[in-house]
Amino acid sequence: MKYSICYYITGEAGKFHKQKVKGLAKKFNEPYLLENPIPSHASLKYPFKTKEIKKIEDMLKEFVKKQKKAKIRIGKINNFNKKVIYLQLDFSNDANEIFKNFVKELSKFEWLDWSEFDKIEGKFHATLIYANTRANFKKIWKEVSYWKPNFNLEFDNITILKKPRKYWKPLNLPSPPLI
């Protein structure tokens, strides 16, 4: 089974994200995120395959008991290589510390695969759309460049997503809360 670990975005920010993904995909004929919907999230560990997810779930339950909620801010739109447009999540120092400690705990699972995409500290984001061409990127960027998202969130969950077939679904919602 394929899994990913994320910060699950809820509340007004989650609603905003879902509405914008759907609207952009329809308006600019970029159907990937409509055909492959994903929950509103910021990845903490990129996709991996395992038959031992229970071990990670157990570690996660113990890990979150020792963490306190921390601040996250969504205040701008950004992009990767003029291909992926996203909401930028700015983690506070405390939120970054939680992330670093979480990665340290995950690293203890020697069988867990890591890729270049897992080097995400400081690049936390929630994807809005993939632009398939440069021309479409320019049109989409013109549309989103005036948006001023303004969300103050709490890093209050670490959620495991699973992909049994085509769609990502939360495995552990509600996730164990950070205290």
C-alpha cells in the first residue's frame, strides 16, 4: 500500500484550498487534481510503500503526545519552476522544530524510503494546480497573483494518508492531536 504523511489543513484554509483547486482546474483545463483529488494538506513525508504502517502509526501516537501545537501561516501564493502553483505554508520556529524531530523519529525506520522531495524543510506547501504548459502557467499565474490568502493556523496534527487505488484518503483522522 502507498502512504504519505502530512499536516492536514482544516477549517477556512482547507475550504479555501479545495475551492481554489477545483475552480482553477476547471477554468484552465488542468484536470489532474480533479481526476485525482487530494485532501488539503502539506506533505511532511512524501509517498512511500510499506506493509508495516502500524509501526509508524504507533510511533506517531507516542510522538504527538510530547508535542505542543505551533503556529503556521498561509500568506502567499508561490510556484515551483513555473509548473506547480501552491499556497505557501510558513512554519514558525516551533513548528519547524516539531517537523525536524518527526523526521528524526521516522529516520529510525531503516526500511523507509527517502527521496530528494523529502528535503522539504522550509518548502511546505499545499498544491493548487499543475500547469502543463508555460503558456497555461502564465495565464494561471496572472489569475492567482492578486490573491492574498491570510490564514493563521496551528500545527495541531500529523496525518497519514493512504492510497488504496486512485485517491488519497486519511488513514488516521482524526489524527492524534498535538497538545
